Amino acid sequence: MAPKQDPKPKFQEGERVLCFHGPLLYEAKAVKTNIKEKQIKYFIHYSGWNKNWDEWVPESRVLKYVDSNLQKQKELQKANQNADDDSKMGEHKKHYDVEGKMRGVAPSKKIAAVQQKNVDLKAKKTKLKTPAAGEGTSTGEMPQPPRKKRARCDPTVESEETFINRVEVKVKIPEELKPWLVDDWDLITRQKQFLNWLPSLQIDPNPAVLPWSEDDNYLMLFHLPARKNVDSVLEDYASYKKSRGTSESKEYAVNEVVAGIREYFNVMLGTQLLYKFERPQYAEILADHPDTPMSQVYGGPHLLRLFVRIGSMLAYTPLDEKSLALLLNYLQDFLKYLMKNSSLFSASDYEVAPPEYHRKAV
């Protein structure tokens, strides 16, 4: 049987296109094409934008530059205008306070690396001090500044001033969802406390029927794979929005929101969304399912944790103020959806970690 051929790109190099950047469409040029593992990506330059905003995007974010898509572009701008007006804030308050929702530029390891380099840069400055006597200088001699070597600037690393002045992005969790974050933390990190939960889990709290003694430490784990995984939650949300008569332009934006949440979740889970006690479980999942996105394995509680951390990542996306404000409004809507679907968060989805796991994890 003949080997399968690589898919054919829909767009030519140098072609004028429209490209999603956040929930809006912008005029752009497909500069380069790359096909890897049957996936087509384009290196996009947004017309009139600085080259620092050039990026590789999947084909799903690119549309033909034709009248019908130009009309979609106008509809998206109009549909989101009200949300944009509501999100404007004073010039002196560089802070976004969200009560809910999102999609945008997909996160990457590059963004995380840039973030860490800038944190190191800031920390380095605060540690600078005047040398004490005998530290590298002779008596009566003024210390000479070291000769600076000309170095090539890394375009992926921001200047210290840009880093310090970067807009803070804060996603506020609705009050109704906060108890679930607390319960989730309590079940996984608080020793012995899980005994209070055993009756609701239909487990006999009598230590005689448990494989531990009363002096042991008891911790729990979220059962994997989840009863309802992240992908299913996102698909249900998209269907829910569509069923409410969402316009075609809004539907495009919702699909972008859903895709963005999924991408952020898969990138951030292993490094920012797990408690220490959960890491061996995560390592086992990776070993058993190396090619499976974690959004197909984990569920509601871990998805909710994402919104505690996502603000710090959004601060490093190359989005203008308008696009960022729109993303935050979409995040707000999604969190309200989670709030209305509290069945996604249940103590019965947790299980007692066996003794051998405790020995490995603690």
C-alpha cells in the first residue's frame, strides 16, 4: 500500500489572508509554510504590525481573503464592540479584573522561558549591592566598572523595563466556585482530614476496615481518567452556546475560546496545575499514554485550577489591549458556565491513594 501523502496547504507562501488573533480576524500574509506530522502551519505576518508579533499558526486560524470572510471580520468586530466598551479602564490602572472567560494566542514553552528569564533578570537587579572592603578592590582604589561585551540581543526576551511595566492580568474566580477550589486542595494536600469525607463517599470510616492505622497519613487523588474530561466540558460549552442562537460571528469566537482553553490546559497542566502529591500519578499517565492530550484524561477540578494560574500566562501573549479585554470577557462567560454546572465538581470523583502510592509520593 502506498504511503499517505502530506496534506496540501490551502494557502500559498506570500498570499494575502485573514488570520484569527484572539477572537478577531486581521489582515495578514502567509510568509512561510511548514508541514510536520501531517499538520500544516503558516508563519503569519499581520499587516501593519511589528515583526515581533509574527507567529506560526495552525491552518484552522487562517481564512481566504475573500468578500465573505471580510464580512465575517466586520461582524466579529461589531459583535464584540459592546464587550470591548465595557472592558475599558483608566490609564493609570494597569490591571484587568475578570469575573469569568477566553481564547487567544496559544501558549508555548517559549513564553514560559521568556517569563522565567525576565523573573531572573528582575531578581538579579534587586541583589546588586556595593562590594564590602576587600571584595575585589584594593585599599584606596575606586572599583572600575567591568568592560561590557557587545552582545546580540535575544529578541524573545523583553527588556527589564517592559517586564516591570507589563499589564497584570487577573482572572477573578466567581465566589460560587471558590469552595470547590478549597475542597480540592483539602482532599489532596491535608493529611488525615479525608476521614470526614468517607461517609459521603460511601466508605466505612471505621479504621478496622481500612488498610491503614489511625496514625497513618491519608491523602486522596482525583480519579483518572475523569468521569467527564476537559475536552467533553469544552465541547458541551460550545454546543450550549450554539443552542442559544449564537450568531455565526459569535460562534467563530466561541470556537476560538474553546481551542485556546484546551491549548493552555495541555501546556500548563504538568508544570503549574498539579500539587506535589499528584506528580507520580501524572508521571504514570504520561508513561502509559504518551500521545494522549491531558485534556482527554483530567476533568473539572483541574480545569478550574487553570483559571487561578492563567492570568500570569496571558500577560505574556502578544495581544493588544482590545483583544486581551475581549478574551477576558469570554473567560468570564465560560466560568459562569462552570458555575451553573456544579455536577462537574464532586467529592465522589476522588479516591483514597493506596499505601504504596503514599510511599512513592511523600
